[in-house]
Amino acid sequence: MVRCSSTRAGGAAGLEAPKIPQRSSAVRRRRRRPTGIFDAAAVLAALIVVGCTTARLDRSVDRSPALASAGDAVRSETAESTAQSTPAPDSEAYIAAHYTKREVRIPMRDGMHLFTAIYEPRDRTRPHPIMLFRTPYSVRPYGDDQYPSGLGPYPLAPQAGYIFVNQDVRGCYMSEGQFTNMTPHVDDKQSHTDVDESSDTYDTIEWLIRNLENHNGRVGMWGISYPGFYAAAGMIDAHPALVAVSPQAPIADWFFDDFHHHGAFFLPHCFNFMASFGRPRPDPTQSRSGGRFRHGTPDGYQFFLDLGPLKNANERYLHGEIEAWNEIVAHPNYDEYWQRRNILPHLHRVAPAVMTVGGWFDAEDLYGPLKIYRAVERGNPDVFNVLVMGPWPHGGWRGEGERLGNIDFGAKTGRFYHEIVIAPFFEYYLLDAARPDLPEACVFQTGVNRWRTFDAWPPRQTRAQSIYVAPAAALSFEPPPADGRLYDEFISDPAHPVPYTQQITTGMTRSYMTEDQRFASRRPDVLTYQTNALDTDVTFAGPIQANLWVSTSATASDWVVKVIDVFPPDAPTPEDAAEGVKMGGYQMMVRSEVIRGRFRNSYERPEPFMPDQPTLVPLELLDVLHTFQKGHRVMVQIQCTWFPLVDRNPHRYVDNVFLADESDFIPAVQRVYHSPEHPTHLVVGVLPESGP
């Protein structure tokens, strides 16, 4: 699909929209890139420029003999250019030498002032575009003579010559006003008191356009994680000067991302975050009150088990002081509180070009980038809108992106992203650089470690394939037989929950999403099903739909599904592997998800299970692009606890799990059915060049 960016007129009452230099639609229009492996010549040249070795390149892209000479030429030029001893563009010394800094308080339409640090190039020979970054996590270092070690969405951004604008959002650190988590968007603003992140972004850009002297009239915006949410919110009803936005690992809806997954509560992630970030800030300040929570032990599994029911958190540790925690406790269901904080329904008035970025192994915000890309695609068919998904944990594209935990990705994927993807995007829209041939979807194919491009995401050419749980711990591409065992069962005991990781940690590890699952498959309260060794490569692409036919002897239960790539028993172990890691038989988690079973039919209206009655529990697992190679096996694990990543479900239905008593936590007999009448199965998209 060919898209053309456009600008929008209008804005806040009483603010006259400035005249912005326009780029013709003929210039801004992009040609469709054919589906396939990312352009090898461009990849090779760029990766050599940023220092990747040829050996690394051979593992991530296809090379042809014709590319070798081009690579040699680029390598020669690179050797000469890198011999210089000037400070790196992403260093404090470089930024201080090439930028001036000033701190201002920008007025919003309701009279509040937001603290803003502005870094302007000392080069005044040409106008510069503005790069806006809004954050609740502080724009430190504070002080006109204090400089950060990096600015912008990619390492060489300071060298490109943007005017960098970093802002403390409303109610955070040095900005005035009241902070609101995931500020609800106001679609129909009737007065100057109707403010949200869209209006604060608009007012900020309006002030910058009117008050900065050496800009070129164009603004870009970016952010990772919570700042990614602010970037997404800022592109709604955007100021006409805002022409390019990149929400990266953005939060979209806290009932399905970050703190909840399908209503199940992600305990250490939320508790640790809120215990520090959530503390009140009466007045503007340069430092966060409280600091990190001290658990008194490195063993988070034991700490949260000893905590007991979640109602004890306030009594023992938080003391009712964390408003955000109290709101979570008060809203266990997907009610108006959460629905108002869902940004997705409001992404239908987007004018800037959009590049949404995410990581396949983002333990915090995988839902956000996938859903925001799709929402922009649905609501704004004429806007340039592309998706980038790499093999990264949360924000992992900021680094080298070469490995995660025990899994090596064969190349410095972060450098590829910086040079080939994000820099060309912003430099085209903001700096009149050459038009990049960016695909609709630029995604990394795990399992075989290569970049792929598609003209749609999910890929149009996938075919739906069902994979069935079967008797004898089997996983089959055929429906279950009529004469086999009807179900498997186990006892789930909240007093002895299945750990989510082997690591001793108090938090949510960055690498658990690729961790070896052998520790879990050997437990009696985890059901494990696997295929025979595959006789051909099989590539899953897009979302995975699990349809669980289950029952419980109790009235409440969570259900966890993990899709796993089982390596051959003779898979080699790299020399640089961590001590004790063996890749032979490694069970690499590819995708996993959990649902609080009470929400199986409605997130707004929960309901108990009828004891021992087979019940359908649908569960969407988020997208993948992963190849299970020939000789590997596809494995599915099903369990009911995942601790302390997910809080314990008491198994006795109560209206509010956050207020459950100790006596509500009881063991339950859990069954997973695999009969013709109740076939537990997954529906996956399979690319046509592979398949069973």
C-alpha cells in the first residue's frame, strides 16, 4: 500500500497555526518494497560502516559475489574515517562542544508550565529541525551547563543537527500540574481546561515554533516505553509542524500490557515500579522521592510468597501512600477507569508519518507497538505508517542487539536498526535526506536470524494452521483421535506456584522470554506437549490464538500457554555460553501469555468457573516471526501459575483478587482436554515457504 503524509490545520483555541514548509505528496510518497529479505546491498554497506564484521553479516543477510567489492570499498572508506579521534556523537563531550543548552518553562493552555531543556546546534549556518522527547522519568541533568551523554532516537542523531527538546511531562519532576497515569485522551475539547497529552504536545510545539529562531519548521517526536505512549498521544490531532513520530515500545492499554496481561496482574513489575515511581510529588523537584524498593532479599519468589495475599502489600509496605497502586486495587476489572486510559480507540486522527518500533522479546510492552501500528493502519489509511520489530528486549534496539540471554541473533541488530531504519526515517522527513525505501513491515525472523520485509503485517501470504494438543504428551497438526485419552490433569497449588524463571531475582528479568524452559517442563504441575522432530522448516508469522478446553475443581484459575522451540539434542553450545548452559535440547520460549480465567468471556464482566465442567478459554498470544528449523520440535506448555511474574490466583472465586483472604487460596485439580468434542489447539499463521 502506498501512503502519503499530509499536514493538518487547526489546533488549540486562541493559537494561530504557523505556516509550515510543505513537502509535496510526490516527494513524500513511497514505492512499495517487494516482500522478501531486506535489501542485502544496503544492509551490507551500512553494517560495514558501523563496524560489523563480514562473518557476522553472513549470518544475517544473503550475500552475492557482486556485493563483496562494494563492501570492500565501503570498508576502506570506513577505516579512514574511523581513524579520527574526535568524541563520539553520542558522548557528553561532543554534545557540549556542538550544542548550547537552555532551560525554559513552556506555558500550556490551562496555565500550567512544563519544564523543558532545549539543546540547539552551535552551527547557525542552516536551519535545524526540532526533535521532541517527553518523559515522566526526568530530563536530567538539570542546569544550563549540564549535558547528557546522548540525545535523540539514534546514536548519530547529535551529528545530524537537530534541535533537541526534552520535556518533563505534566506533574513530573520540574513541571507543574498534576500527574495522571496514562492520561485519558479527550476527543472533544470544549475549553482550555480540557487538556491531555495531545494538547500538551500541541502547545509545546506551538511555543517552540514561535520562540526558537533557527528551526526549519519541522518537528519529529519519539519515545521508548512510557515516553512511547506520549509520542503516540502526541500524534493525535497533531500540530501541523509535527511531521514524523516514532512510538517505541509504547504503552497502549494497561489492562493488556505492562501491569496486566488479559487481566492477570504482573506482580513484581508493578509492585517494584509503583513503590518508587508512584510516590507523591507535592512540588516540582529534581529528584524522585523514595528511591528503589528494598526487598531485604535477592529472592523475589520467596519475598512475594511470604507477602501472602495482595491485600498485605499496603499494610506491610506501601501504607496506602501510592495512589496508583490503590487505583489498581480498586479496579480489578476492565471498567471505565482502564478503558479511558486505552489510547487505541483515539488513533484515528493521525497526520504525521509514523514508525512504530517494538521488540519480539519485550517483557514489558509487546502489546503496545503491535496494537498501535494496527490502530493507526485502520484509522488513517492515507498516512505513512510502518512497523519495525526486532529480536530485542525492552528498548534493546538502543544497544548492540546481538543476543538476549542464551540466544544469539547472529548480528548487531541494533546497529542495523540505527543506520538502515530509524535514521533514514527521521532524516528524510526532517532534514530533506534521500527518500528511504522503507517497507510496510521490517521484522526480524528469529530462529534463522535474518531481517524480512513485508507489504503488510501480519503477512498476507500466511495460511492458518491448527496445532492440536494430543494424548501421550503429543502435539499434532491433525485433530485428536476419538479413541484416545480425553484429558490430562494436574494439581495447581497456590502455595507452591511454578516459577517463571530459574534466576534468583526480585524483578522481571529481561531475558525470561528466551529462557530455557526445561526447569518448568519437569514439574508435575506443567503439562508439556511436543511434535516429533520436524522434517522441514516451519515458520509462524503473526498472532497465535490458543483455544483451551479446560476445567478446574475450583471456581477460579489462571491459564498460561507457552510456545517453545526445542533444539535438537546435539545442538552445539557456543564457546562464549554462560556457565552451565547447554544448547542440546534447549527449550527456547518463543511466545507466552496468561489470562485470568474469569475474563474468558468478558473483561468487563468476570464470571466464575463451574467446577469440573469443560470450558472454552480463548487466549491471544501476541505476534511472532519465528522459524522452527528442521530437526527442531514445536512444544506447548500449559500451566496455571507463573510466579511471581503473575500474582497467585486463589482458585476460590472472589469479586476482587486484590482483596482475597489467605483462606481463599486453595489447591485445585486442573484438566486440559484433547478430545474431538473438546480439542485444545492453537491457530497459527504459517508462511507458505514452510509448513508441516
